[in-house]
Amino acid sequence: MANVPVTTPPHARWHMLGWLCLAVVLSLSAWFSATAVAPEMTRDLALGPGSAAWLTNGVQLGFVTGALLASLVNLPDILRMSRLAGASAALAALANAGLLLEPGLAGAVACRFAAGFALAGVYPPAMKLAATWFEKGRGLALGLVIGALTAGSSLPHLFRGLTSSLDWRIVVELSSLCGLIGALIFLVVVREGPYPFARAIFDPRQIGQVMRNRDLALVNAGYLGHMWELYALWAWLLAFLSASPAAFAGAATGAGSLATFAALSAGIVGCIAGGLLSDRFGRALTTAGMMIASGSCALLVGFVFDGPFWLLMLVVLIWGMTVIGDSAQFSAAATELCERHLVGTALSLQMGLGFALTSISIWLMPQIADWLGSWRWTFLFLAPGPFLGAAAMLHLHRKRETG
């Protein structure tokens, strides 16, 4: 652990947070690299129907596996978090580049699983690294890291939009290169701050204690509602927008990818707002408000599927902002509501359940679209998640106000 004095100048923490966020943006570009080029990739490699969902779900399942294994052996206590994140970012970039070998469906899913497994060594350590630099304003700091995750996840859509006339392999190459640069920043520039965390490990024997915490159970219910919606939207928004006749009929090639990039990257604003609001009004009210807004967008977006274009994009941009703006606050709430010795187990359980659930909603969306014969009303099935999550967080707020 770096010996950084608590008297570090105030500007130093923001300087370090900036480098950390840049490293996260670049490293996380591997997450949706295959999703951004799924139509072209599945066509050129003859991967077959349903393969696009597995190209995304491979990352989700790999992330869950990697996060739980890292927690079981408590890697952040064995390795410096910056070194762990750097090595993991490099591994994710190399796994992502494996798609260039055109390994077939099984090989491609294995590459995506390996990328997700490696990214589990980037995202959680990055959150902890940011927190070591902030005692006050931690909600905003974590919100900025989630904003960086959002930007990184949307980056392949920007690459696809700008290179739509070129081979899909260019997107994979660019995202892999970004990952390697991100790894270098983690290894050379990023370090821990003056407020380190005590040892917090995942212990399966503690799961019962965590689940008996009723306040934490409400937070986890809120998080599950949030995760039911989040990654399914990120995975299939491009398909939805590309199918909209009013939006992209006759539009330039790549317009759907650029619109998807705009919607996902709008989440950066939501993450900053979520951090500021949670520090001001509390985690429960902030997350409930964000989920009510995002759930409303899930209900409305089908009605503007045929346009006008400006209204469709307005709904999508608001959705992109609110669907991710509350994400960091569920983890923050979990750390505040459970006993210190249970924090590691609580966070690992929350993340494991949440990302496992995303694999179901990601798989389900194209099935529903096929059943309905159109993407128009498909996202209606995401709406129950955020509304039920908001109800849980509002109940938590009332409970703690009156308790």
C-alpha cells in the first residue's frame, strides 16, 4: 500500500481521480465491443441466431465469476489495487483481441467470458481506489467512477459509428488498444490514497447474517430492480434504435451506433447528479427518484418508436442519464447499513446477484422482440424492475425516518 500522507494537497485527490477515471474509461471499452458490432460479426462469422445475446452474456457471467473468486481469496489484500486493476485491464484487452482470431461461437463466447472475468479485477478495485482518496464527497467521487464505466461501455458504439464503412474488426482493435493504455495508466500513474479500507472479505458463512439485515435486504431489492433494467438497455438499445423507422430510415450508416453512444454517455451526467444528490438528500431518495424516472422511460419509449425523432431521442437520453445515475449509491448504502466485518460479503453478494440477474434480462429481450414481431414494445418488460426497486428504497427511507 502506498504511503500517502493525509496532508496531501486537496487538489491531488481530484488529479488522481481524473487519472483513475481515464483508466476506467479506456479499460471498460472491452465490455460492449462485441455488442457494438454484433450484427456484422454474427453475419461474417456465421455465428447463428441468438449468438448476439451470448456475446454479451459471456461478459456478464465472466464478471460474476471473477468478482466472486477475487472476493473469496481477497485479491485486493494480496496485490496492490492499482497493480491488480492494471494487470486485469491488460488481460481483458488481450481476451477482447482474441475475437480477431475468428474462433467460432464457442471460442467467441469464451473470449467474452475471459474479458468479463478480467474486468472484475478493474471495476471493483477502481471503486475502492477512488474511495481511498475521499472521506467527504465520496458519493460524488464514486458517481464519477461509475460515469467513467458508463463512458467506457459506450466507447465501442462511438468507434462503430465513426468507422461504420470499415471492417468490424477495427472496433475490436481500437477497444483492445484502449484497454492496454488503460492498463498502463493503472500501473504507472494510479495509486492508493490516504484513507485505506480495512480488510473486507467474502465469507459464505456470513451470507445468512447479511440476508437477515432487513435494511440491507431492501437495498439489495432496489439494486436488483436497477440491474434488471440497466444492462438489458445497454445491450439492446442499438437494436431498438436501428429498428425505429422514423429515427433512422434513410439515415447515414452508423447513425444508430452514434445515437446509442449519445444515450449511454449521457449517463455520465446522471452519475454526477446521482453523486451530488445522494450526498445532499440521501441514498434512498436519490435511487428511488432515478428508478422512477428510468422506469417511466421504459414505459414511454415504445410510444415514440415511430418518432418524431427529437422526442424519441429526448426519451432515450433521459433514460440513459437516469438508468445509471443511481448505480454507485447502492454500494455506498450497503457499506453504511451493515456491520464493518460484513462489508466484503455484503458487497460481493449484492454484485453477484445483480450481475447474474442481468444475464436473464439480456437473454430475454430478443426473445420478447421475436415473440412480438418488433422491438417497439419490448422494453415495457423492463419497467417492473425499476418501479419495484424504487418501492423498496422508498420503504427503506420511511423505515429509517420513523425508526
